[in-house]
Amino acid sequence: MVAQNPLFRGRWTWKKFGATVLDDIWPEVIVFTLFATIIVLVSEKTRANLGVSNQLLTVLGLVLGLVISFRTSSAYERYQDGRKMWTNITVASKNLAQMIWIHVPVDRPVPAGSTEKPMTPLEVMIEKKTMVNLVQAYSVSVKHLLRGEQGVYYEDLYPLISFLPHYANESSSKQDDGELLPLWHLRDEHDHLLDSIVVDDEKKSSGRHMRTQTEKTMVASSSSSDTGVRGPVPGGPYHRRTRVDTFDPEMVLPEIGSNQPLKPARNPPDLTIYDYLPFLRLFRWLWRVVTLQKHNSGETKKKRRKAYAEIMESHIPLEITLVLSNYSAWLMKKGLLQPAIATAITNTLLVFQDSVSNLERICNTPLPFAYQAHLRMSLWLYLLLLPFQIYLAYGYITIPATAFASFLLLGFLEIGQEIENPFNYDLNDLDLDYFCLSIQRDLHEITAHTTTDPSEFLFTKWNQPLAPSDRRDAAELTKDKDKEYRTVDGSGEPGMGSLRRTLVVGWKEVDLLTRQR
């Protein structure tokens, strides 16, 4: 989400104009301004008077303004719904992590007569921390899902889920792609895309050497001898990319080798001349038609705005929720969860499913094309007729008036089109990376909690529970052998009566001193 003005934040580049709609509407504004200039010059320099009555202007302008307003409002509603769903994911992630970290017991007594090996406290902590990492991976997988980024081989996602099963029969010695689980399945064109990313990465990274032919031979030989296993390989040939800048949040993630190259966590498409000169796309299309060029399905598509996410072959968030749900079922089967906590965990997982379904609804339900096309054509016709209707009243001022009107109306129309799918890389889109990193920080803060016995920190000199009426610390309050409360001045009988009286005095003092006179 844009928290500050992106035009004046960070280093200035010409790409900053991407935060506005100027780069999208300027060709149309120029066209309508030139058309208005022609109308004015013909009317001024010749005997022909192209001015007409402006009665139609009022009627059409009112209707068109209402329709454009509805278009922009509906798009902003989708934008807000997307933000609300991400808030739900954030809250649910923190709630689920708290329940796993605090309410899942560390002590795992083995029932009498059972041959099961008891889990050590270290093993239990590893189990709980791993599940919290899966909660973090859920939000990251939703981010990639909404951006239409296929697979799990990303720098911010793969290290968190690399330990999950890769094959339907993990214990089997004969593992092939026929048993590869959907989570790890790659399509042929996705493999081609990964190969192209490795080439681009090797060309662009200044601090990284290209792999030698010997390394390639070692990779090929290892791939042929591992019976097709495509799972995590410690020290494998593909690691996280190193970035030159100082901001690299992926550095805090586990360093897990992989047999597939890991794509960057944030990979916005490159801008091309067609993004700033949209009318040139017509000539590109004509050239393809004339030369009968066929589109290569293996090419890497680079668009400035990806309108809607593609259908994913494997629904990664669903796979992660299945693992978390299986974990909660295992805990309930072992009797390690109280019924209330088990219900809360189940409800939290349902919130995950509901939120991602609503996000997919926003992402994959565009405004009907007929509505968009008719609205844009109506606006073009209105702007084409505008110079004829205002020339008699404004004369030469018709030219800047038309330019302003086209800038205003086309701008609102373009804003509605830009924000109706707020999950991509535009400067006005929701900052999904910020949301995921925020969840990551909160989850690590939760797991930093030591879950100690409260008695270890309550009765110390750092705690003054009865202030301001009694500023003695808890250690001094409880040093009496009888553990009875005694007032500071020793008046009154010790016990709960004096304690209640002290609390009432404290309430009066707080109520008096905290009110502004």
C-alpha cells in the first residue's frame, strides 16, 4: 500500500510516473487536444463554422459522469476488500501462531504400556517452530498466488516448506515423477521459465560468477543418479540469489539448497516501450499478422500490468492449510489440545480458506468486457463531440478546455481500471511484500516468548502492582510469612479488607490525577 507519496520517496527516476495515470492517458489526451485544435483552426481560418448547440453536452455529460463515478467506486471497493482480506490473514496468522506456540504443551508424557518413544523438549520446540514457519509460508504463498506466479521455487517460500513430503510414498526406494505430489509439480513451460531466469540472473548479478561447465556436468550426473528426486538437496546447485542493495529480507530465511533455481521473492515485469506508447501495440499486432508469426508458449511474457491471475496448477495455500489441519488433527488425536483451543485452531484455518477464496474472487473476476468497452467508446465519442459544442462559447479556449476535460475523465476511468486488481507490482497496488514481512516479524516475536511460569517474573522488585496507592514492589509485599497484605503505615487489620481498601484509594487517586482540568 502506498504509505507516502511515491513521487518524492527514494531516488528519483522516470519510472516514478508509474504512480500516476499520466503515462497511461497522455496519448489519448494529445489525440483529443489535436482534434480540438483542428476544429478551432478550421472554424477560425475558414468560412466554415463547426460549432453546434451544447444541449446534448449537458445530458450526456451528466450520465457519463455518473457511470464513471460508479466505475471508480466499484474498483475502489475491490481495493478495500483486498486490504480487509489481508487484515484477516494477518490476524489469523498471529492467532494461530500464538495457539500453537503457547497452548500446545511441551511435556509429552507417554501412556503406560506404550512402546512409543517420548519426545524431548527440544524436539517439541522444533515441531512447534516448524509449524509456525508454515503459518508464515501461507501468507507468502497467497502473495505469489494473487500475482499469478506459478510454483513454490521462490526465495521467500521454498526455504519455509522444503521439508514437506515430495512424493506420495516417501519411504519407497522407487520414486519418480508419477508419484510427485501436486505441491512440487512443475509444468514444462515453467521449467523453461526457470532456465531463463537463471540466465538473466547470471548476466545481471555483478557479485556472482557463472557456473562452469564442470559444475553443469556434476549437476547432470547427480540428477541422473538420484532416481529423479527433485526435493531439497543441502548444498544443491541452486541457492538464493544475492542482491546488491542492503535490503534483503530473504537473508533471514533458512539456506536450503534446491535442484531447481529459486526465483526472486519480488520479480516485477520489465517495462517496455509499449507500456508508454500503447498505440504501438497495434503495429506489433499487424506485423505478427502479416508475417504469420505464431506465439511461442515457452516465451517469458513481460507485461506491465497483469490483469488477472492465471489458474494455478497447484493451489499452494490449500496445500499448506492441509498440513496445518493435519497437524491439529494429530494433536487432538494425541489429546494434547483442550477442546476450546482445538475449536479455535479449526476456526482460524477456516478464516484462512475464506480469506484466500475472497482474494481469488477479487483477482479473477474482472469487470465484464462489454461494460468496459462500451464505457470507453462512449467517453471517446463524448470527447470527440466536445469541441463542436463548446467552440461557440469559448473560441480558442476550446483547445485547453478539451485537454483538461479529456485529462479529467480519462484519468478517472484509468484509475478505476488500475486499482480493480490491486495485487500486482504497480506503485498504487497493495504492498503484499510489506504485509508478508510484517507477518514474519510478528510470528518471530511470538516465538521469542519463553512461555515461562508466571511466578518466575511476578514476585520481583520490578513489579509494583498496587501503585499509586501502594508503591511497594511485589517481593516486599509478599515477604511476610503469613502472606497477608499489610498497609504501608500499618493501620487496619492485615488481610483482604486492607487490600480492597488500598485498591479503592488507588482508583480515586488515578481518577483525580488523570482528568484534565
